[in-house]
Amino acid sequence: MKSVYYIGIMSGTSLDGVDAVLVDFSASAPVLIQTFFCPYNDQLRTQLLALHRSDYNELHRAAVLSNQLSVLYAEATAELLRNSGIGFQQVVAIGCHGQTIRHCPELEKSYTIQLVNAALLAELTQITVVTDFRSRDIAAGGQGAPLVPAFHHALFKDSLCHRVIVNIGGIANITSLDPHNEIIGFDCGPGNILMDAWCLRHTGKNYDKDGQWAMAGQIIPALLEELLGDCFFSVQPPKSTGRDLFNVEWLEQKLVGSEAPEDVQATLLQLTAVTIIRSIREYCPTATEIYMCGGGAHNTLLMDRLLNLMPERKVALTDQLGVVADWVEAFAFAWLAQRTISRKTGNLTAVTGARGDRILGAIYPA
């Protein structure tokens, strides 16, 4: 049987780099056959961070960065295919999420912006590109995010067991796969985004490896309660969020000013853990298996904290379900691209709140 290949490209809120995967859709279940990661350099990361707030000449800077990112996406595609031995002519399409710099679904004139010049990416790779996955759902009254629950359902559901998939990227989101009820999913709060920003400011490192710096600090109960008091945490799903809300400025407004930096880091890690646990207990009380993916799954202290807070449930990585935790989101965008090309819907109305199922994405032919 002739293989049907799609590429998924994801660059998330953590701004760590580009995840690229090659997926074979020829069988009944898609198979991940090659992966590649390309890190962002410090200059690109700084420029992308600066675009999250209004400043001089931002439209020009956004356009220039879209081109730079598209060149990087094309290089990642070339390396991915080179490592796999698959020719670009054999790839049906690339599903590219782009780099989110605004996500404002709650406004009266809601919108979302992901940086990618899809026309340039198609030109450089000579492969059809599918992008802009969120906008159609938002146009239909939805949040436009999270988009991965439909994919989680397709790959990870079990006919007997109630599973929860927890993705800890910059933002943490959960998907409830209850065999007896409809799928639900939503952003539950910051994942790595605040921990990474605070770590960079005080240590010069882009992230707190294994939570070692947080381990040196003590949780500040009063600060934790202040952080948990944000109205986002009490909003009922559907809901989504991003760097527009959870950023260093948001954190600074909650600080007294005398806190030890490592204590703040310990408290931020606890915030991520507690908001995930509370979401599972409130919306997925019958779940018996919790599977983690995303960069936060490698934070040893965070994983230990989640294990300790959920002793009654199995907690493991999605590796046990056949997809390594690092590649789940990029895999999801290959899957979403395949849905778009096949004229199949990609959103879940119970997750995003859209008025109905929609075919997602814009297609840029090769």
C-alpha cells in the first residue's frame, strides 16, 4: 500500500524551538516515523517575546519574523526528510501551527495571530502547507484552542478506561477522554511559561532543568493564594489563555518585593501543579489514568509533585500510549492537516465552544 505522509510543525508558547515530525497515514492508525528539533537562538527568542506587547513598528517586525520563522520551518522540514529518506514529492502536506504572538478569544472582536509566511514555506519546500488552524473556530464563536483534544481522542481513547491527557507546554491544558461522556478539554493555566520567564530573569537560563532551582526554594503560601485568586481559574470551560495573560508583568503585580527568587520559583511550580490537579478533580473525577506530554513532562520536580498530589491515579508519560511526550503536539498538527486536506472537521465544540464542527486551516498549494 502506498504510504501517505504528512509533516507536523509546532513552535509553542515556551519559545524553545521548532518540533517537526513525519507521519504515515496509510494504515488505520497514523504512525510517527521521524522527528527533528531545531532550537531557537537567543536573538530570535528575544525578538518574538518583544512582539507580545505593542511597540514601535511592530507590523514590520512581525512580517520580518514571519519570514525568518518560515525559513527555519523549511530547514527543519529538509532535515526531517533527509533523516527519513523520504522525498518531498511523497509528502501530501505540512501542517504548521506558526508561532503564537496574540491569542484573544474573549474580546468582542476576538482574534488570534500566529506568525508564519505559509506562502514562503510552500515555496521553499515545494510542499502544500496548511496553517491558521484557529481562526475558523474563533469565527464560529469558539476559543480556537486548545486544538489537540480531538487528536488526543483519535489516538489515545480507551473504550473502558477514563483517561486524561495533560499537555504541559508554555500553557497547560487537559483533555478528558471519558468513554461514557463527551470529550472535554481546556487550558487550565500556566505550564512552563512563568517558571521559564522567572528563571531567565534571575539565572540567565532559559528554563529550570528538572526543577532544581525551584527545589532550592520554599513555597510561599500567601503568594500561591494570590496567584490562584486570578479570575481565569474560576471561569468555567470552554476557556483558553496564553502569554497575553500569564506573563512576568502579571506575576510582578502579585509580589510584595521581598520574596527570595528561588521561593517565587518554587511557588510558580506549585501553581502549575495545583491548577492541573484542581482541573482534573473538578472536571474529570472518575479518571483513573493520567498521561503527561509536553516539555513540562521532563521537569522531575513537577512530575513528582503531580504524582504526590494524585496518589490514587496512575500517572505516566504518553510514551506508554505509543507517542513520546515531546512529539505529541507536532503530531497533532500533522493530523489536523490531514483532516483539512480530507475535508474533515478538526474542532470539538464541547472543547472550544464553537457553534458547530468546522474544517480548520487555510491551504497554500505547493
